[in-house]
Amino acid sequence: MGSPKWSPSDAMTRRPTKPDELFAAARAGDRASLARLLSHVERGGDEARVVARMAAPYVGSAYVVGITGAPGAGKSTLTSALIGSLRREAVRVAVLAIDPSSPYTGGAILGDRVRMQDHAHDEGVYIRSMATRGHLGGLAHATSEAIRLLDAAGNDVVIVETVGVGQVEVEIAGKADTTVVVVNPGWGDAVQANKAGLLEIADVFAINKADRDGAEATRRDLQGMIELTEYAETEWRPSIVATVATTGDGVDHLREAIAAHRMHAETSGDLSRRRETRRREELREIVERRLELRARETCTGAKWEELEARVISGSLDPWSAADEMLRGVSA
């Protein structure tokens, strides 16, 4: 769509530098260019918006799988094993591993890519760690834009692995076409599970480390939760798969469970509805972010800080402060 043509042989003579050149190179399979574009997306600003506009005509082909669960559940190891299963089917895979931010640099600190080194030299796999940068829900602000870019770059499946910092990771359900919730044997009783809201977000439960004691009890616990939940006749009921990520046991069954949910979502129309809701929410998020940027431009730094300080001290309510911050912002 107007981007200059680029072939891998061009890398021998020159490196693309402009966003349109980088985008053309990324579409042609240049991983370094894709990495630079993702860096633009993470930083935000004008360049990120340019990248988003270029990617827009090419999105819609990739299927997005969310992997979430508590710390220590083995999400990264399971993701690595799932990549291997998908690659045996010749599926091009991209992974966004959402890490907590370093308090010093703002960068990702878990380094999920270290646990996925088996795929480091596979040209059909692209892995990127992204920092949450303090976003409490566990997903980076730039996740949506990064997913679209990886889709536009020609990947068939985009896996988003969340940080799993202990709070309910409901955001991933809004970003993914299929959400996999990873649990372990002895993970907790049905009451605690229901409090976590997992049935609201899980399309597939993966009982990882299923070679340990308590796996069957966990399966019964989850199955009981599902049976006690009312579903419409045509509504998807979460499936349960037992896996041992370190050995690969059950991982092909997990891939098949994801494929089964995808088929149901496509035939029932649920996939279209999910994606429509996602686009609506992404538009709302963009409007909110741009409105805040405009407010900061019209409300000087000193004024903004003064209003913040008054809200913190309790001398001004946040609604009045917001009204003052937005004063002068035009449509």
C-alpha cells in the first residue's frame, strides 16, 4: 500500500531506516526491521502512529492466543512447547512475552526469550519481550499495536504470554481470540478459582506439570466449576487439557483444543463479535490516550503537577481536577 519494495538481498547493501522502508522490509521477512518497528510501537508518539497506519490494511489474518496464569505455572515453558507443536504444522508464530518493567530502565526484566532458545534459529518464529511499564493489568500499553504489526508482518499465530503477577489477568481476554489459562496441580479449590474469575476468561484450561500429584483432583475441580456454570446451548464450554511442558506431553492436545475453540468461534460468529469488541475498545483507548496528551499540552507542567498534588493531599476532588486539566482541549 504505497510502501517501497524491499528484498532480503537489500540487506547486503543498505539497511532501511525510514518507517515505510522498515515496514516493507519487515513484510519481506527482515527481523531486524520488525524489531525496530516494535521499538517504535513501544515508545509511542508520532512514529508509532505512522507504523499503526501502515499496518492497518494488512491485519486480520493472524490468530491471537493468550497464555495467562499465576507465576510459576510454567507459562513460558508451555509457550515454548506450543511453538514447537505449531511449527510442526508449518505455522508461522510470533510471541509477545509481557514482562514486568525494570524500576530503573523501564525495560522487560524476566527475559522469557531465554526460556524459548530452542526456537532462536527458526526463521518461522519471532519472540519479543515487552515491558508492562507499570501498567497494573499486566499487559503493555502497546500490546494491541504490536499484535497488529506482527499480524501485518505475515505471522499466522500471535501468542501473547502475560506476566501473571497475581491479580486477575482479565485484560488478555480482550486481546486474544483464544485464552489459555495455565494452572498447576494443587492449585486451589473451586471457591478460590471462581473468585479469580477464571471462568470468565478461560477458553481452555491447561493443567501444566500434570505429572505431579493432584492433577486429577484439579481436573475434577475445574470440571465441577464448568458444570455448575450456565451456558447457552451454542456457547463454548472451556476445555481442559493436561500437559507436561518440560517433556512435551499433552502439548499437541493443547494445540488441538485451541484449534477446536477457533473452529467453534468462527462458525458461531463469536470470533467476529470478539474482534469487533476489541476494535471498539482499542479505539476508546486511543482516544483516551490522545485526549490525555492534548490535556498535558494545554495544561502546563507546573499546573498539572499542582492539580495532582492537590488531589493527593485531598484538598481537591479528582473530577474537578480533571475538568481543569481538560479545560481548553478542543475536539
